[in-house]
Amino acid sequence: MYPPELVKPMREELTAIGFQELQNGEQVDLAVNKPGTTLVVVNSVCGCAAANARPGARMSLDNAKKPDHLVTVFAGVDKEATDKARAHMVPFPPSSPSMALFKDGELVHMLERHHIEGRPADMIAENLKGAYNDHC
């Protein structure tokens, strides 16, 4: 587990733009199964989360269509919530950072770490915007 003071600014980078933090499995189940669309960001302390994933998620919201609900879990910090979120992302293997778009509880789009790492934030944002345009 990472110290709270280390992850605080990384958490706030998403919560400041409207993401709700989920810290247990029940919260994850409720969020994923809400009617409409839900973007789940598995946040991380790794460099690709800071350089690509969190900025990409932020930039993706500059779109006419966007998810109804924005939520995040933090890998290496909120174990129960992260494990439950990843269970909803099967058949994709666990990775962090990652992003999943759900529609009425069904996984409709997935960005794994290998889709994020090494790609600029604007490319990640465009990928997400395409998913929003298709599903939101």
C-alpha cells in the first residue's frame, strides 16, 4: 500500500474533474450497474498514469457525448474496490492504469495498460471519445 500523502494529488487529479472515488466492492457494484454509461478509471502511481492516463481521461471529457457517471479506484491503495472493478472487466487481465466504459452494467470498451503506456494523452482521449460517441 502506498502512503496517503503520496497518492493524494494523484487522486485529486481525477476527483477535481468530477470522478467519484470508490473504496469498496459494494460501491463498485453499484456504480458499474447504474443505468446509463459509467467510465471506470483504475488509477495508479506509475508514470504512464501521470503522463498519459489521467490527462487522457480529463481531455476525453471535452466531447459532446460523455459518460453519465465517472468513477475511479486506486490500484495499490483501495484493494477491495480495485479487485471488484477488475472482476467486472473480465476477460481482460488486471492492469493499471486502465479504463473501462460500461453501459447498463455491460463492459462495452476497454483500455488496458498496453493501450495507454507510450501513447500521448490526446491519443488516449480520442480513443475514449470514440467509445463515448458509440455508446453514450
